[in-house]
Amino acid sequence: MVRLLAVLAILGPGLIAANAGNDAGGILTYASAGAQFAYRTLFLMVLVTVALVVVQEMCSRLGVYTGEGLGGLIREQFSARSTFAAMVLLLIANAGLTVSEFAGVGAAMEIFGVSPRISVPITAVFVWALTVLGSYSRAERLFLVLTLAFLAYPIAAFLGHPNGKEVLSNLVWPHFLASHEFLVLAVALIGTTITPYMQFYAASACVDKGIKPADYRGERIDAVTGAIWSDIISVFIIIATAAAIGGSGPLQSARQAAEALRPAVGPYAPQLFAFGLLGASLLAASVVPLSTSYAIADATGAPRSVSNSLREAPLFYGIFTLQIVVGAAVALAPGNLVSLVVNAQVLNGIITPMLLTYVLILANRSNVLGTAKNGPIFKAVATVCVAVVGILSFVVLLETILGLG
Amino acid sequence: MAKPDKRRTTRRGAVSAALQKRISARRTIADQTISLAHLLGRPVLDDAGTRVGKVSDVVVRWDAGVTHPLVVAVLVGVGRGLAHVDLQDVALTQARVRLRSGRQIVSRPVRAEGEVALARDVLDRQLVDVAGVQVVRAADVYLVNGPRGWELAGIDVGVRSFGRRLLPKRRICPPPDRAIDWAELQTFVPRFPASAMPGKDGPAAAAGIIGGGVQLGRPAAQLKKLRARDMAAILAELGRGQQAQVAALATPSAAVEALRQLTSAQRAALLAELSESDRTRLQAMLDGGDAS
């Protein structure tokens, strides 16, 4: 445990950002994919992992080499209107996610028999106080330790005796379905894995932690391994859920998702799942609002650091506080948690390509990154990733508008 | 029924006259000030009135000891390229830039030694205080037509100023929201010491470096006090008639604060230009403030 904490102590923004991606929304979306389409989304996850590595690396590079967060870079490199549009999109995407993080907290605590009406407000105050008044980095590590509960998913995936041949075949070869439901879930998977808040957080946290271009080698390893690690867990969530309840249709509750852990821990599956969900939700409930605060404070130029006091950075903490309050309040409203969470991921999936375009243009510009700009191969791969994500999102948006779903 | 109508007409007439006065005062001042954010993208016309390009940037010369650098050129976007036009070859207004007789478009490096391109190097850049704290970004850059010609007056860091940029561009210079006199700004600072332009020295060398900013000569906490100083600096540069009009535009408290920044001779000259009622009111506020 001591060694584990020592490792966690030196974790960089890349791993934290990517791990926060396996948040309440992520876990429920991956579990929903396994429950609804069994192993069919696995190949998509391989492609998404490539895209995630490419995107997170670009964002970390932008943060380290320019010393600016994405919000600031967009303000300096694009028009005032583009900056405003980007900030509004990020705010909308993150507001939806913050709600789903608190809904995740509520669902996790409900498994322990605590009503969301009690757990959500207490958690909101806890997350706010830890970030604003306490030591944020210590809190971050605590939340990360809780997410280790999800290591149970790989174990469950093996013990659940999935069809190995089918898993392998779905991992290396696409088995997509030509249905609206599959397309929506594909966009939700992209939306929950490649999220704007992870991009903004990765760049800003690199700046906040003072990582210099000379140290970029280490930061690149952190960004790439963080992205791969986070997606390996995601793939195991899909496999474990598919083995347990695959083909049973869309996920109805968090408790159903916990069933996938039963082969690993037997009757304690719901409790272990709840621990993991709580850690993931707590981590993301602080990271998501922080990424909005970083971005908007960055774009306006206001002081922005978790090491600043409340008085030194009023805008930064003001935006953070507002999101926590609104997120927790909306999460307490009655409704279907899983559908709320998956819808927030779809919204993210639609907004993501728009914000990714900014990232791609910035990382391609030599006046921004100099010699550290995207090379020709990287540029081609990144362009294809952004284009594919964009086309999928556009199709879902079009189908939704035309009412084809 | 006739009485209220008459009263309404009279009042409307009075309001309208005051408004007219205010608008005409603003127009006069607006002729002498230019907002860079609203100038960018405006058409550049030749002497026959034909559009030859659009304003891409405004270049100032950074000389040691000069508090308000002089505008030396306009960068004109022609097709996908940039042309450098000396200021003496153009007439600069908020709505358009007109080339004087014969086009003088010269192609040369966009930024020569000691020159700063305002849109690229200052607008939207981070402002850093003496303690290295990043405070705010420049939402606009103001140029004033002073006795020496067009010069860099200061930057505006107000949210309203940024908000105005989301709307269609203004043809008349909008008033500053939270202006900072350029004299308060010391130098350009790169984020990383080694990232200044290679082979260049001097304060302008770090201009335009991504992640860099403009350094303020005072702590961030004093930032809000700068508006009056900035106004005073602008007032001191302008003619006396215009000073009065600037003072008329300001809120009484801001005007009093600005007046306090002037020398007693400048203050007396400015007060003499005002109407009897304005003079009495401002003088009373000045005396009241001094007494307290």
C-alpha cells in the first residue's frame, strides 16, 4: 500500500485526466454497451483508444510547450466569437457531466443504503471543501485509490468465463450493427472516452504543475500510459458485463452493472462496485468542474490555480462552486439515472469533435508549438481521428433532429 | 390634456438635446480614438475608394523611454498575404483605412527590430503584474491621435469590452470599459526565459511569444485604481475643448478622480471649459473629497 501511494504521489496530469474518464458516466456507458450489444463494441474501443492517446498527447504537449491552457490558447489564436463559442460548448458539456458525477455518487451510496438526498449534498460540500480549502493534490490521490476498486473488473472478466474466441474476434475485427441504437451508443462511448474536460484538464494541469518542455519526455509517457490504462479498464468493464448480462438490453440501474462483478467477489459485488463508482464519481466531480474553471479563467486571463486561495482566484473558484451547486441540485431531481448519464455522454460525443478541431489546429501550428508541432504522420492520424469522431457525431445529431431514432 | 402633452414634449426635447450633445461629444472624441478590436477586418480603400484589402494589424515602434509608442504602420491583408503600409501613406479612422494618393504597399518582414504588432502581440494577451501573477487578458487596445500622431494609449481589460467583440464591429470607437494606460505597462515577458526571439534584444523581443504576456508595473491589487490615471493621461494629451468633452462623458465620480490626477493648472483649464452647472458640481465634489 505504501509503495502504491508512493507511485500515486508522482502521478502526472495525464493519468489523472484519463482515469477521471472512467467516471460514473463512463462506467455506466461501458456497462450499458456490454449489456446491450455484448462484445460488439470492442473493436470500436480499440479505435477509440488510439484516438484518446493521440488527443491526450496533443493536449499535454500544448500545455507544456506553451505554458497556456487550451482556453488561453483559443483566445490568443482564434477570434473572440470562437473563444466564446468554445467556452459555452465546454460549459454545456461539463454541466451535463457534473450532474452525472453526482448522480453516480448518489447511486453508489444507495447501494450502501444511504439515500441520495443525504449523500449528494454531503459529497458536494466534501468535494468543494477539499478542493477549495484543503490540499487538492492529496484529495486527488485519495479519489484515485478508490478507483482501484475497478481492478476487480479484469478479474471478473476472467472469472465470468467470457467466450474467449468471440472476445478476440470482436477486438481485432469490427462487428458493428447498422442500427440507430448502436450508432448512439458508439457516439456515447466516444463521448465518454474522449471528453473535452479531459483535454482542457490535461493541458491546464500541466501548466499548473509547472512542467517544462525539458521534462516533456516523462509527461508524454504519463499521457500515453494514462490513456491506454484507462481504456484497458473500459474494455474489461464491457467484457465482464457482456459475460454476465450480455444481450439483456439497455442497462436499467447501477445495481445491474454491479452484477458483472459477481464472478470475482460473489455476494460483495454490489459493495465493491459501489466503492469504485464512488471513487470514480468523486474524482470526476472535482476534475470536471475544475476543467471548466481552468478553461474560462484561462480565456479571461484571471488567476487560475488550485494552489491559489479563494481570495486570489475568485473567478476560478466561483465557476467551480457554481458547477458543484448546480450539479448536485440537478442530480437530486427524480428520473432515470442511467438514461440521464448516457444522454450526457451523447451530448459530450456531439460537442467533442467541435472542441477537438481547435486542439488539432493549435497543435498543427508552428507559431504555437514551434518544432514541437504535429509531424506529418501524427497530423494525418490526428486528422482522421477528429474527422471520424465528427462524422459519427454529425450522423447521430442528424438522425436525432430528423427523428429517425 | 394639453398640459401633460406639452410637458412631455418639453422634457423629450431636453432629453434629446442632452443626448445629442452627448453623442456629438462622443463622436468628436471617437474621431481621435480607435479601438483596435473594432478596426481589425475593416476595409482598406485606395484613393479612388476601391477596396484593396482589410486591416490585419497595426504596428507601433517601441523606443526606449517612450511611454506611448507611436503607430508606424498598418498591416493590410491582401488576398492570403500581408502588406506593410507606412502610417504616413494612410488616413486612419475607426470605420476604414484609406490610402493617400498612390498606393504605397511595401512587402517587408512583418515585424522589424523594435516593432510590435498590436493584434498579434498585445490583443488577447495575458497581463502579468510585478509579482508575476497573471491578472487578466487585454480585451481591446486603444489608439489616440495625440500631438505626435497616432499613438498607443492603453489597453482595455473590461468584460464589456470583450462582450462587444461578439457583436458586429463598431464604426465609431466605443468608450473604454476598464482601461489601463500604456504607461503603466512595462515590458513584454516570455513565459520561459529562453523563448524570446532569437537574435533580438530589448523589451519588444519577447512580444508575440505564445504563453508570454505584457507586464504591468504594479501589483495586481492596484489594477482597479488605474482607470482615473488613464483618463488623466488621455485628457492631458488632448486639446482643451476635447478635454471638457471627455469629462462630460465620464460619470461625475470618475471625472473627479481623473481631475485629481491632473496638475492644478490643467485642472483649472479644464474646469474653465465646462458649463457653469457642471463646473460647480465637479468643484463641489473635488472640494468635498479634499476636505474628507
